[in-house]
Amino acid sequence: ENAAAVATIYAANDAPQWALRAGTGKSAAEVRAEALERARAAMWGAGATPLAVEAYVEAYAAAATGAFVDAEARALAKDRDDAAAAVISAFIGEVVAATRRDAASAALTEVAASSRMLEVIESRILQLVDENGGEFTASALPLLYTKRYGLKLDWKALGFERLGHLIQSLRSVVVAPLQGPQTNRKLRRVPRILQRP
């Protein structure tokens, strides 16, 4: 009995050494065989009875094997947790990538739609220029546009702070260089030879 208790104490002290064998490819049977051998060597020449020696050896081997099995179980649990974390991380990475792709796609779609809308507005303004004898004042554009198309010319929705900025962005319309305020200047069609690409 005392030999078994002593063996358990020694095996508990040696438990970290036995736990280090986890993940090395050794089996519990191999660890038990090594622990039995170590316990027998420790008891060699100790002068104990064969029954005490056997109790010590068995108790030491059982405790050492238990430390190994416990470490193996913790390593497997950690591996499972790490694998689960890796799967979750990969999923999150894919979700983020998909979200970025969706946002980029939406932004490109918005830019394309804005560009198409700007082309439509430019075409309508050119029609207004043609319908008004080839020119009209820049200040008259919002009213003419609303009367002709039944829509408000909303340059801010197109990303322009001022009407003049919208007009400057058009490739086929030019503001005639007249004296006076910007709003009294005349809008004209740019001659084809001078149109920007």
C-alpha cells in the first residue's frame, strides 16, 4: 500500500515528462512499457519485498500512463478547437471577400449608371440647344430642361456642386465666352472638330 502511494507521488512529480510524450506518435501502451521499465529500475536493489516492488511498479506505470493519456486528450481537443477556429476564420475571410466584391460591384454599377445618366442628360441638353436656335443662356437651362422633359435637372444628384460644374463636364456643350456673369453666358454645341473624346 505504501509502495503504491509513494509510486503515485513520484509519478505525479514526473507527470510533465510523461505528458511531453503526447503528440510524438507514441501509444499509451509504449508509454506504459517505458514507465514500467523506469519503475523497475528505480526499485532495483531497494530491498523491498516483491509484492511492494510490484505495487510500486504498477502504480507508477498507471499514473505515468494517465498523465500521457490526459495530455493526448488535451492535445486532440486543442487540435479540434484549432481546426474549428481555422474553419471559422476561413468562412469569415470568404464573407469579407464576398462583401468586398459585392461592394465593388455595386460601386461599379453605380458609376456606370451615373455615367449613362450623364450621357442622357448631355444628349437632352444638346436637343435643347438645337431647339432654341443653337444657343441659350446657362441660367435658363434648369427651366428649359424641366419644361421640355418634365424632370428637374438635379446636378447635385449627379455629383456636381454647381450647375456650372455639370456644364463644364459635358463634352459636346460649351459656354460661349461673353462678358458678364456666368449665368448670362450662352450654351452652344461644340463644333464636332473640337469635341473632347
